Amino acid sequence: MTTIPIKSENPMESLIRDKLTKQFSPLHLDILNESYMHNVPKGSETHFKVVVVSDKFENISLLQRHRLVNEILQDELKNGVHALSIVAKTSSQWEDSSKVTEKSPACKGGFGR
């Protein structure tokens, strides 16, 4: 019997979620596809914002947290993901915050318009 894998509606988003979950065991994780805010075809998965809350970020600078996320997603960044916005917090930082992720600014088309 042959099984056919089910095609995910959002394969890049699913891949990002799987990788970040495996690496950080997050207490909170949002993967926001912001591609619709850019001049790309409908259904694109090219622009993302990730919100990762993990105790693995304790005693690690914000810059190093971003580097870790970028390193984990390096293949995706080389193969389709054009932009990645990262919010990386510890659980205590998340608890002390409003827990609201600010909307990304509108795309200016890359030409400063």
C-alpha cells in the first residue's frame, strides 16, 4: 500500500514551527506570515515574524538569541524566506510584557517610498 504525504497548506510556516519547537521547547511560539504585506503573489511564504519565548534564552544577549534563531533557520533564509523579524524573550520577560506583538511596519517596496 502506498501512502501519499499530505501537503501542508503552509509548508514553510510548518517547517519554521517544527525547527523552533525542537530547538527551543518554547513556552510560547507565534509564526506570523507577513507576506501579504509585501508585493508577492498571494499565498507566498517569504516574510515572517517569529515570537519565541523560551527559558533557553536565559543569560543570553538579545543579539545572540537572534543569531541562534537565524542559524536554525539558515536553510529557509537561503531558500525562500526573504525577511525574518524575531522577538526572542525569556519566560520572565514575556510575563512582564503586554504579550502583544506589535504589527510590523508597512512595506515600502524596498525603494524607500
